[in-house]
Amino acid sequence: MKKTIVFALPLIIIVSLVIIIFGVIQVRYEEDKLMDDLKRKAETVAESLELSAGYVLANNDQAGAQRLVKRFQNKKNIQGCALYDREGKLIAITERFRDWKDEEREYYRDALKNKEASDLLGKFKKIYVYSHIIPVLDDQGKILGMVEMIYDTSYVFARSMDFWRNMIITLVLLVISLLLIAALVLRQMFLVPMRQLTVWFKHFQKGETSKMHEISQKSELGELASEVEQVALSLRVAKKSMAEAATIRLKKDEIWTESKLKDLVNAKLGDSSMVIVSNREPFMHVLDERTGAAKYVRPASGVVTALNPIMRACGGTWIAQGSGNADRQFVNSKDKLGVPPEDNRYILKRIWLTPEEEGGFYYGFANEGLWPLSHITFTRPIFREADWQMYKQVNQKFADSVIEELPAKNAFVFIQDYHFTLLGKMIKDKRPDVTIALFWHIPWPNPEVFSVCPYQKEILDGMLGCDLVGFHVQYHCNNFLETANRLLECRVDNEKNSVVRSGKETLVRPFPISIEGVSRYSVTANEAREIDRIREKYDLAGKIVAVGVDRIDYTKGIVERILAVDRFLGKYPEYLNKFVFLQLAAPSRTKIKRYHDLSDEIERLIEKKNSKYTNGAWRPIIYLKEYFTPEEIKPYYRLGDICVVSSLHDGMNLVAKEYVAAKNDLAGVLLLSKFTGAARELTEALQINPYAIEEFADSLKTACVMPPEEQKRRMESMRKVVADNNVYKWAASIITNLTELQKT
């Protein structure tokens, strides 16, 4: 309707102005015409009474005068008649005008003086009247008196109002007619073709490029659609050619790189579309507290670290929650934008959650329920029915958004983590043809632990709606298979590592996640200067530096490593003033009480231990509680003679791999918790039990005295593992499995 009004508005304004101008002219003409008629009638009637009035006035016949004026008592439009003597005094008047004599009227004297007719348009009480008065003369031309006719003029104005009313009705009907005609014309000439073009574009976007558009070839829109058809044909041909060339190149390269992953995507996916779903977005826009300007940052997230390089290589669409306070400023009408901001490689679609949705879905069910349930850190999970309902609601919101982005065929959806256990089934219910994978980035507990969850069946059913479920290590796959076998009516195939439920098979596979590799970690001039600045700022020259890089989370074992540093310094006092532990800690989930309490506990503990050992300017523990970008973290990795990863339970932990990749000088020792997935790959690290504080402290001593040759041997071995099994290989393995599923 709005478009129709805008389309017809100029015509409506022009027509309305013409009609109004015409109406003003016509009303004035009609009023003048009616008044002229009234005056002529008044003159005629007054003249016709002149003889009778002369007789009455000459004979001073009062009774005759009353009879004469009474004749006009009930006349239509003629309100009254009045007779005056030669002095201008009222003799007789129609009853309804009995107050007329109280009015002082100048035109009486003019009529007497000039012996000529006179008239006046005036107001009597609440009505407008027209008065016409003529002198009555005898045969010698002497004035006997005057006769006056009084007419009501309200009918003239009533006629004008009727005209205006009819004109307004006509104008309204005309405007309505114009709107209807405009709507019809707009619909037939523009809206229908545009709607057809939009529908056709949607089919084209979803991959139905063979569907012909229904727009006339002669129209401009038809020509546009035809040109798009030509572009689509060219894209199909070019993409097929790229796929063939990529297949050839895949056979030549050995190390997985971004370009090799692109070749795999072109060869394996072809016309297929990749959609990734995660809770955390790869880039978020926030307002700078100092300048007030918006800037983009990369969140501190292992999922983002791993997936961003893949999407840069593969393209596609990444759907995630928009959580930055300036995120809405940078999306288009479909809540999308190209990322990375400085070099658009793929599309980010942001989903908006209300505070209630985020509280129940993210902070509540996901991070107070599933997170502690999956991590064996002896933190009790909390399950609330309200959180579960909100979790389902948000999963459905994401499912609806994913379905909007799916092409008509050959679609792949890659779901990330424990936030979306229900998403796979929700998508499959609407689009059973879509190939779906879910990667679980955290540990999977054993059946006894998982059975604590009151919504176990719904979660397992949702996950088994996917075609492929991936974990970091085989141990977590085994736990999942055993959980499904115990808690559901299903068939577990241990040879194929799959679960069959209700006739649908879901494969369960280990895919150890990784980082981009070691080639991206070469030292730049700016980074070298930053290393010198940090060393000088914290007085690290000549000291053994250990680093820890974590979110503030009870699963990361930050408290345990502080206790281990305390025990190390107490047990080996020769390292006093010679050892510094740098802890980089990014605040996380501060709205959850357990995390808030943990943050306070860490700060109090560090303050206590520093007070215990501080001597002059030396502090054994430097605590940097703030957010660091990946680029800002690299100098700390390079500074660290030791990197401490003491997770109490972790799916993989990419900090360990990032530290190894950053140590291109081959110097440095990695202390790695045996309860991480990374410990199964980085076997040359000093593996620790973070709960065994005494053993932990001894491992710190071992790291401090490890000879450079042994450091180099261990680091070379671990760097080769990271280089060979990088994130591109991880993605290639998942994509290969997905495409094989699609073929079957």
C-alpha cells in the first residue's frame, strides 16, 4: 500500500489542486449568480407592492398595513416585509421581524434623502439577510413612505456548502479510484514482474539455475533476468572447470594448505553450499570505550581460531549470534555482512537473541548445564526447565535461519558444539536431503555421567539427526557410542562406529582439531619490537619466563598452576628472583556466579602468593586480566621459555598447538595436562597431572633445567605434528566424510 501511495501521490496532488481551484471559482460564480437572482426578485416584489403600499400610506390605514406585511409571514425564503412613513418610522412589519425596528440602519436615510431604492446585506440575530427598500411616492413625487423586502440568504450559503460537500465526496472517490488504478497499474507493470524476478532469484540463489523465469523478454526486468541467466551459465561452466583443475592439483600437493583446501572444496563440493553454525561469531563489532568509535575484534575462542581459516578457504555462510554492542550497525537488511572486514571471503549472518533468550540458552542450559556435565571438574551441573525451554526456542530460531540460507540441493551444514544439540534434527525435519555434521568441541562424558541430564533422550535424538558427529579423540567417540547404546533404543555398529536409530544411520568419527600450522607464525619487525617492550615493562631480562593463556574458566586449571608455581618456588628457592610466571586471562561468562567467584579466587590467590615471595621489584606471578587478540598473544608465546597448559579436562586445547607453532627458534618447553586432547598428539610435551601439585612443581623444575638440545628435539617433533595435522587437514577430513555421505 505504501508503494501505491508513493506512486500515485503526485497525480493525486495535481488532481486535488485542480479540483480545489475549480471549486473556489465555481462557488464564487454560483454565489454571485444566486445573489443577483435574489436582488432581481426583491426589486420585482417591492415594485409590485408599491401601489398597494402607496394607498395604505396615503390613507394612514394601519389595518391595511398589517394585512399587507402579514401576507409574507409564511413565504419560503422571503422572511418579511416592512412599511415606513415619510419620516422613516416603522409602521408595520412581519411578525418574525418584530425586532427589526431596534436596528439602526443608515440606508433608510439614504433612500429618503435620495428618493432611490437602496439595499443591504447584513446580519439579523444569527442569520444573514438581504434587505431591499424603495421609497413610495405620490403623483406629485412626494415621499409617502417606504416599503422594504427582507430575504433570508442562508440558502445561498447552504447551496455553497452542498457544492463543497459534493466536491469533497467527488475528490475522495477520485483519490480512491486513482489509488486503485495506481495499485493495479503498479502491480501489473512493476510488482508482479518484480515478485516473479525475486522468486526466480531465490531459486537461482538456492541452486535451481535451470528454472526459467516467467518475465516477458521484452521488458527491462526480463532483460535483466536473461542477463543473470547468462551469468549463471558462465558460473556453472567455470565452476566445473575449476573442480576438474582442483582434482588434478590435489594429487600433487602433500602438505595441507589453504589453497589445497580450496582445491578440495572445488573438487568435492562443486555446486554444493557450505553453511557453518556456531554460537560465537568470528568477528564482532564493539564500541571503543575511549573514542566511542566502532571497531571489530576476534573473540577469544578456540572454535573461531579453528574455523575462520576454513571459511576463508571455502567461502559460504557462517551463522552465529550477534553479540557485539555495535554489530547491528554493520549488517545489511538480511543481517549479513562480508568478513573478514578488510578482505571479504565469506558471509557472516548474525542472529539476534533477547537478554532472556541468551540468559536461558547460553548462560543457563549450555554453560550451567551441559558444560559442567561434559567436563569432569567436579562442578555440579544445574538444569532448569525454563532454561531448557529457552534452549529449544533458540535452537529453533537458528534452525529457521539456516533453512532460509539452504540451496535447493547439494547443501552441507556444519554445526558447532554443545549449544546446538537439537539443531540437526530440526533442520532434517524440514530438509531431509541436507547433509549435516555436528562437531563436539568439548569432552563427551561416560554414560553414567550423561544420564544425570534430565533431557538426555531429546539431546541424543537431536544429535543423531545429523549424518556425522565428530569428536576430538576416539575416547570421546567411544563414550558417545556407549551412551547412545545404554540410553536409547538403537543399534550401535562398533565396526563402522555408527548409530542406527529409527532407520537412520549417524557416523561417529574422531577429528583432532588444530590450527593453521607453523608457517603463519614467522616473526615480524613489529612483533620483535613488542617482545622487547614486554620484556622491559615486566623486567623479564635474564629470567626464566613461563606463560599461561586461557579464558577464566574452572576447567583450565588456573588455580592449580598457581599452587604449583608456589610449590615450585618453595621447593626450589634457587629460582627466586629468576623465575616469572605470566598469566594472560580473558574474562569469560561473568554473569554466571561460578565464574565470577573463580575470578575473585584467582586474584586473591595470586595476591597472596606474590606477597609471600615478593622481594623488591620482583613478582613471581604477573596476572594480566584482559582480552588479547591472537596477534597480541603471539609475542608472549615467543617470550615464554615454558608454556603451562594445565586443563583439568579439555576437548583439545589449541593454546598448546599455538605455542608450539610460535616457537620457530625451537627453544621452549610445553607442560601439557594429560587430560587434554592435545596430549594424545603432542607426546613430546612434559605431560602433567594438574591435580598432583607436587608432581606439577617438579615438572616446572624439569622444564627449567632441560638442555637446549632436548628442547630442540622435542619442539621439532611437536612442530612436525602441528604442521602435518593442521586445521586444513582437519577440515579436509570432515568435508571428505560429508561428501561420501552425500554420495551414499
